[in-house]
Amino acid sequence: MQKQDKPAHGMWASRWVFILAATGSAVGLGNIWRFPYITGEYGGGAFVLLYLACIAVMGVPIMIAEVMLGRRGGLSPIHSMKKLATDNKVTRRWAVIGYLGALSGFLILSFYSTVASWALYYAWEALQGVFQGISAADSQAHYQAMQANPWLMLGMHTLFMVLTMGVVAMGVKKGLERAVEILMPLLFVLLIVLIGYAATTSGFAQGVDFLFAFDFSKLSGQAVLDALGQAFFTLSLGMGAIMAYGAYMPRELRDKKSGQTRSVSIVSSVVIIAALDTLVALGAGLAIFPLLFTGGLEPAQGPGMMFVTLPLAFGQMPGGLLFGTLFFVLVVCAAWTSSISLGEPMVAWLVERGMRRWLASLLVGLAAWLLGVGSVLSFNVWKDYTFLGGSFFDNIELLSTSIMLPLGGLLIAIFAGWIMKETQVRKELGMKSFVLYMVWRAMVRIVAPLGVLAILIGFLTGALD
Ligand code: PFF
């Protein structure tokens, strides 16, 4: 067993804290507003099977690779990749994986904060009963009025950024670890309560049917691409968040009762994270669709569903004030634990270069906030300025999630599968079964890169149509 260097940022207290933190990164807006809808659209249970296959052959293998690189490197993704390149006697240009990741995390953080801050505002409004008895037209007008108000949006964006970078500034133990230990159990409890509530509504059976009834005729090439893209985004792959979290994962932990040390397995942890992420995504569908069907509303995806249709449904139901508030608190928890993982890689890099953590968090937060102002303004003041057919917000989102993330994931798979010495890989993974190891190796060398290439090519050819 290789000796662990003195950790630069602190270590997770246990394997479960790592699992919670990585699940916190994975479970986010993508699980709540995208997965349930594409599942319903593409034939329910048939799509769930396809999606699970994408998670198994691409998501899990790349996530294992990312955690493995992080734990082996022990530092921020940029410095970990430099170290691994030197150890493996290849060019230090491989650090591009770290730079690309830190940059895409920063770009995603800037617009993720804009949307998360709407949920923050809606939680506050739901609590005040703003949506009680609201009409469809008023719900639409309410959403538009919020977007048309740059000062309100800037205020909420600022608040969310302070919440995010405040946690990052407090460090791995006192910040990230404490936040996920509180927010993740809260998220699970809220989700269960909301599913329980949905189960009492008359549209429950229809909601379950929409999500799970098998209809293979609705699967298409586009469904495969969407399943691949969703599997990738939802697991937070390709941008170093998971690599940074892997660096804080100990190799061995002492069992408190027996006093013996046990190695901490990457593979089983990743399987649990992927399973929890999928369960939350399905659970979100179970909590949302019955409410829409009960209210006689059409299922939809994205901001429109979350900020127009759902408030309308909550406004009509008994108990809607309480459960509507809980729903938006759930969304804020999910987005918050994702956004801290977006800021951490760049902050960790600056800390390793000698900057104090609070200052690094302030600078990264300020820069992401400033870029986010562009996203905020693209809904009002800059509404009429478009570039390549999209707003500032649209373009930052496309560049980061559809181009930079898959590119990062491709390079990670190539480095772990083709460049890194096999002895190192085997040692770090410590997999007992040779057969399973060979299966992972085949996935990460061939299948996963092909999956990621399909996402990239699918996007580029679709975007150029
Ligand atoms: N996994 C998050 C979601 O599904 O919303 C998004 C995300 C968070 C992507 C963190 C990448 C990341 F590093």
C-alpha cells in the first residue's frame, strides 16, 4: 500500500462522507427537471433500461477512473494531473484535463447559480402563499416578472454565490463535509415526504405509468444520445469535481470497533453513488408527475415545468403551501451541494499555490459571480442580444456542458485507460476480482470513449444543422 502524503486540504472522515459528498455533487438540477421528463417522453421503463446501460458502460467506468486519478494524485485536479503525468513519464500537458475541468466548473457555476437562485426565491415565495390559487396565466406572468427584474435576480444570484463559496471557504472538513452531512439527509427526507404526498393524489397512478410503463417504440437514436448525455452530466463527470473529491478520499481507515485498518474501495463507492443518483432522479419523477396529472397539466421539462407548471399545481392542491415550499427547499439543497463541487477544484488549485482558502474562495466566487451577471442580464437587459442563435446564458451553458465536459471525460478515460501504468492503476483500484478489473479496463479504454465521442459528435452535428 502506498503511503499517503500529508493531505493538503484535509480528508473525508469516512467512506460514507465521500459517498455523500459525491452524491451531493451528482444530484442536482439535472435530476429534478430533466431526467424525469426525458424518461416519460422516451417510453418510460424502456428509457430507464437504456439509461441504466449508459450509466453502467460509460458513467460508472469514467467515474471510477476520475476518482482513481484524484486519489492517486492527492491534490487539486490541475496539480494531480501534473503529478500523474510526471510519474508516468508523459508530457505535463496532460494537466490540460485539470485546467479544462477547473474552467468548465467555473463556467457552469456562473449559470447554475442563476437558476438555483430562482429556486431560492420561489421557496421564499411559496412559504408566503404567493402561489395559492394562482391561475395558469398568472403563474406564467409571475415567472416572467421575476426574470424581467434584474435587481431581484442579481440579489438572489449574489445570495446563492455567497452560500456556495461560503461553504468552500470553510474548507473540506468544516465546510464541505459539514454541509453534505446536513443537506443530503435533509434532501432524502424531503424527497420521501414529497413522494408520500404525491402518492395520496389522484394522479399518482398516471404519474407512475408515465414514468415506468414500457414503450420500446418511443426509443430512437436521439434517445440514446440523450441517455448518454444525461448519464454524463448527472454524475458530474469530466470536470474534476469528482477528481477533487477523490483526492480527499483516504486509502485506508481504521475500524473504530476492531481497531483494524481496512482499505477504502473506489469501485463499490462509485456503484453506490450512481445508484443513489438514479434513485433520486426516479424519485423526483414520482414526486412531480402525479401532481401535474392531478392538476390536469401537461408534463414538461426545464425551467418552465419547475417555475410555471409546478407552482400552479401546488397552488391548487390541499397542503400545497407546505409541500410547495418543501419542494423548492429540496431543489435548493440539491443545487447547493452540486455548486460547491463546481467551485472546489479551482479554489484547491489556488490554495496549493499558496493562497489562503478564504481569499481563493472570494476571488473564484467574485469571478463566477461576475460572469453570472451576464447570465442574469441575458433574461432582461440583454435579452435582444444573441450570438449563434442563443443568449449569453445559452452559449455559456452549451460550451461548458455540451463541449467542455465531454472533452474532459474523453481525456480522462484515455489517460486512465491508455496512458497510466497498469501497475499503478491496479494498485489504486485494489480490485480483488481480475475479471471485473478487465471488464472495467475494456469499458474505460474502448466503450466509454466511444460513448463520449457519440455525445460530442451528436451535439456538434445537431448544432450545425
Ligand atoms: N450533476 C449535476 C446535476 O445533475 O445537476 C450538475 C453538475 C454538478 C455537473 C457538478 C458537473 C459538476 F461538476
